[in-house]
Amino acid sequence: MTSALILPLALALDAWLGEPRRLHPLVGFGRLAQTLEDRLHCDSIWRGALALLLLILPLTLVAILIDRLPWSLAFDILLLYLAIGWRSLGEHAGRVREALAAGDLPGARQAVGYMVSRDTSSLDPDAIASAILSLLENPGVYQRLRDNGLAGVRQHYSWPAHAETYLAAARPLPKRHVPIPIAPKRSQRYRDRALFTDLDQCLLGHDEGLRQFIALLGSHRKCTTFGIATGRRLDSALLIIKQYGIPRPDVLITSLGTEIHYAPHLERDPFWSEHIGYLWQPAAVRRASRPDTR
């Protein structure tokens, strides 16, 4: 009579609570089995027998001891409840049924994927039904997959995981740091101002104004960083600077802003070139700018 109460009480408990959200014993048993397999697996019948004994014997002894206790019936009900998973199977199978009824085969495939440990992306309706039957045969599979999924989310998609990914990418950067190749002739310790100007129609075009500018800049050279930004190429800009006696700038920006050069040797800034060259596809621009010959 007592044994006849175990099944209905276990089913009632499952209908009320559903499967445990955390610390499911069947999931723990599966992880234990996987750990023993990882540590003991090899082509040896004796090591296989040892793994089997380590996995089953302790639990068997615990069950025997509990069966001698006055509240062993409650343990039997709890154990059967954990092994049923009836409510959760119905919930997940219902999602598959709803997706199939709505003609949403991709949605049904995805719903089945939450329940079985197999690739469901190419399942047809018959294969989906087969996968559901496979799940019904092993009610602990869904719990194991769900716990693994939650662990994966915490490991890869949580804010601490995101921050750690960022830090892992950023930590090596200081070791790869290369200083910008700028070494001015004069110390910039006392430079508290900067003056940037264009060449054409700015410095050029008024000889007397240019003469006064050069004199003024010379009288404030120790406290001023001088820069020129021009659309000309480097060779053309240097030719004009030399021709008109303009002081060589500390920073020379040329080619419509695509190149930056620093004194004293006007070395090109490789970091700027890399920055503006990101995803730059000149061939695609040339193709798009061709006249339509159709």
C-alpha cells in the first residue's frame, strides 16, 4: 500500500514544482560521470570497472542506509520526483507543437534544440518528433543542457565576462606601444600655444603680410608650436615652404589631411595612416565613381 503512494505523490510534486531550477541531482550525476570518464577513460576493462564502481557503489550504499531510516518513504518520493520531469517535458514539447502548428519550422527546430543534445538546425518535422521522443526517454537531458547554457551565458555574456574580454585584449597593448616619432629641435617645456594655418590663400597671397607673420612667429618661437595644414602633397608643400622662406613647421599635415608629419625630419605618423586606412577600399570607390555605360 505504501509503495502505491510513491508514484502519485511524486507526480503531484512534479506538477506543483516542476523540475528544480538549480542543483538538480541528475545533472550532478551526469557531471560526475563525465569527470570520471575524463580522468579514467582508456583502453582498459579494469579502469572501466573502477569508474563504474566509483560512480554507482557510493550512491547504492547511501540508498541502502536511507532505506533503513523512518522517513525513507519521503526520500523515495523525492527521488522519483527528480527522475520524472513530466511537467517540464510537457512545457517544452508544447512550444514545439505550437511552432509546428503555426508553420514555424525554424522556431520548432530551435525549441527542440533546447531539449536535446543534438544539432537541430536542419531537422524536418519527422526528425523533430524523433528528437522529442529521445528527450522523453531521458528527462535529465534538458536540465543538463539548460544548466550548461546558463553557465555559458554567465561565462561569456555577463558584464564581468565582457569586462574581462576587454581587459584581455587591452593588457598587451602597452608592451606593443611605439612612441610617435616626434623629436623637436627645441624643448616644448615652455610652449603654451599652438598656431596652425593653411598655405594657399592664407600664408600665400600677400607678400608683406607673410613677411610680418614670419617675423612675429620668430619672436615667439620658443613658446609656440607651429603647424601647417594643406591639401598639397608633401613634396609640393616643402617646395612652397622653401620658396617663400616660411619656417619649417613642427607639424605638417598634407594631402588633404591624410598624412601627418612631425619635425625635425618630418617623419610620417604611421598611427594616423593606419587609423584612416581602416576599411578603406579605393577600388570600390573607383568602381562606384565610374560613369554608367549601360
